[in-house]
Amino acid sequence: MKKVVVKMMLSLCALLFLLPIMLTVVHSFGVQSVDEGNFRLTSLVPSGFSLVGYYDLLIEHFYVLRNFWNSVFYAGSITCLNIAVSVPAAYAFSQARFKGKELLFFFYIMLMMMPLQVTLLPNYIGLRDMKLLDTPLAIVLPSVFAPFSVFLLTQYMKGLEQSYVEAALLETKSVFRIMLQMIVPQLRTCILAVFVFVFAEYWNMVEQADIYLRRETLKPLSGLLAIGEGLTTSEVLAGSVIFMIPIVILYLYFHDSLEVGLESMKL
Amino acid sequence: MKTKRAADFIFAVFFTVMLLLTMFAEDLYRLTLPKVAVEEVTRRAFAAEMTGKDGAVYETWRTVPAIPTEALLGDYGDMVYAVNETENGLILVEYIVSTGEESEGYIEITGGILTGTLAVIGSDREIYPGQQVIITGWDESVALHTARERGEDISGYVQEMRKRLLTDIVCVVGVIPVTVVAVLLCNRFCKGRWRFLKVPALIVWCILVCLFLRATILLPGEWIPEKLIDWEGWKTNRESFQL
């Protein structure tokens, strides 16, 4: 009996977590299901089935599709470049021996703990002085060097057998060769997990797009949906469902790697 | 394995749909907008008479703003629809004008509208002020609707449209067996090391079919509702058109 009650309670909690997503999906297919004026969902189930929200968003506001591809470009390029930068950085933090390494890593973690709002202004000033504001680089460049993935990869690399690296050093003096041919193959699951994390983080970015970009044509879909300017509630809900799909696809592809990666990183 | 397959399927379908929408959404939207034929309000020479000092009447010319008589609408024939360029595209605006003499299919405008304004002389369906439109030449659907509005004999047009529609239906139906053959060929040849070509080949095929249909299909403007997914609108419009 006790088990049943616990199960019911847990199921209820799970449902509560899923409720916003369910409401978004269900109401995106609804007919006048939403109080347009106050932006409130008035009932759990919409009064009827309609594709008008999707039609209005994808056909009448076809410019939204450009923002969708912007999101794909920003999240994709940031993720790939971020991993390309993070792997050598993590290798240096975990394997190399140099003075001040621990202090530098401490600052890295400090930087990771900083809220985004703290770094927005310095980044803005830097981008302004480099005349990169209102360009795609304004979004990509600061995000490529985000410390989160370096931290994760460093933690994982610290767990690798040191004797392998020492054995490899007997074969070659090339650090890059060791990193690419020995370390990276062992990091596969960890890199995939980091890929999912970083992609999801930058797929959902709002503030950066809002501050660094002025032109609507350059903004990602997340920025457009967050403001919702010129869109009705049903269009925003339809957009949110479309916005969710790539992340779901990503999870379906990499959920195994994500679980193994998180486990191996002891997170 | 099943999850990966599901992910492959969702990925292929989702990104193909998004790609196709990116390519064709604007065209689809434009399809729902009324097409209008316009003519600029310009100054034209109208015949006039002038009395000389000797009392004799001389024939002369005067240049005044004029529009084609087709542009005059309304019960009193004093209303003109014009196209204004705004941030939201080309929008119809209504003007009440005062008119003067008529000559060679043009009517003199004595007030109410400025020269340079684009006056609507025909449309492919019912239009109203505030509506977004696209400017087109004097094509079949515009001519057909405008002639019907004027109560002219349109049997010739209708026969022509019927022929064109029949051809379109044959084309669309013809695409289905060709698609089946294309998929079978894809399955036959995209095997083993060429397996990766299967999905891109089908996507390219899909795009080609869309381009073909877009270039081929001719629909009477009056059939098309404001939203392409409005099934009732299609039915009602088609019934009212009575082709």
C-alpha cells in the first residue's frame, strides 16, 4: 500500500514537471484555447483541433524560419568550436605540468560560477570595441570560450590512467598526437555528453541575442519567441513546439552517451 | 536501436519539412494574397474647346489626371482602390474621387486622388480596403474575375480555364506513379556503401516535385481562401466560383 502511494506521489511529481510542456504542445493545436490578451492558458484542454497556429507562424510569418536556421547555425557552430577549444584546454589542465595551473583552474571554475549577467557587459564592451556587435560573431565568439565544457572534460581526463600517457610519451613527443590519437578516443562518451549540454545551452540562449544583436534577421528563434513581438499566443506556442523538436532529436541520438558520460564524470 | 531509428526518422522528416518551408513558405503565403492589376494615375490629354478673341471655337487639348474607367468602383462609380506601399507590404486603400469627362477608356479625375497613385484596375477575387495584395500583370485569373464582375460573357475564359485545370490534375496525378518509381529506384540502387545517398536523394526528389508543382499548377484566384489550411473556405469558394 505504501509503495503504491509513493509511486502515485512520484507520478504526480513527474506529471507536474511535464505539465508546462504538455500544455504547450496541446494548446499549440488548439482553437481559441488561449486568452490572447492576458497570455494565459485558460483550460487544460483546448476547445478544438486546429493547425492555425502553425500555419500562421510558418506561412504567414515565414521570416521565423530564417530565425530557426540562425538558431541551428549558432548552436551548431558554437558547440563544435567550443569542443575544439575545450579538449586541448582540458588536456592542459589535466596532463600538463606548469606553474599556477591550480590557480588558473580555480579562476576557470570561478568564471563558470559567474551568472551570465555579470559577463554580459564586459563582453558587450569588448565586442563593441572590436566592431563585432550586431554580427553573428558577437554571439559565436564569446560562447566558444565558455569554461563549462573545459571543466567537465578536465574532470573526466583527471580520471584517465596516467600510465597510458607516459607510455605514449615514450613513443612520441608530439602532445597533439597523443591528445588526438590516445586521449580523444577515450573521451568519446564524455565529448558527446558535453556536445548535448553545450548545444542545449546555446540553443536556448536569449540574453546574448537580445543584447548583442539589433537586427531581427540575425536573431535566433529563442530570442524571437522570448519577446514574441508581432506573434499571437498560439503562434508562440507553435513556435515553442518546433523549437523543442531538435533538442528531443538530440536527446534521442545521444541519451546513452549522456547517461554514461555523466556517470563517468561523477556528476 | 529503435530509439536511433526513431531519431533518424524524426530528424529526416523535421529538417526536410523545415527546408521545404524555408524554400516555399513565402510563395505559399503569396498564393493566398489577392492579385491585382494596377495602373498609375497619370496626366493624359483630353480634347477641349477654346473660344478665341474673335468668338470662334477652336479644338485644343488639355492634360489632366486620368484613370482607366475600370478603376471606378462602387454604386456611384466614385470609388477607387489604390495600392499603398507600407511596412507590412502592399495594402489596399480606398479613395472617393470626383470625375470629369471620359475619353478613350479613361476618365478625368478632378479631385480625390493624386497623380502617381497606383489605381487598381482588376483583381482575381473580391478585395477590400486594408487587405494585403500583390501586383500582377493582366493575367487570366484577373481578367476572368474582372470580366465576371462587369457581367461580361466569360464562357471562352471558362473553357480555357477548364482545359488548364484538367491538365494540372493530370500532372499532379502523374507525379504519384513517378514518385513511386523514384522511391523504388532509390531502394534498388542506394544499397551497401551507397546507402547514405538514400535520404538526400529522396529530399532532392521532394524538392524537384515541389518546384514542378509550383511551376505547373494554375488555380483560379477565387478558389484560394485566406488560409490554405481552411478546408471549408476552399469548398465554399469553389462552389461560389461555379467553374
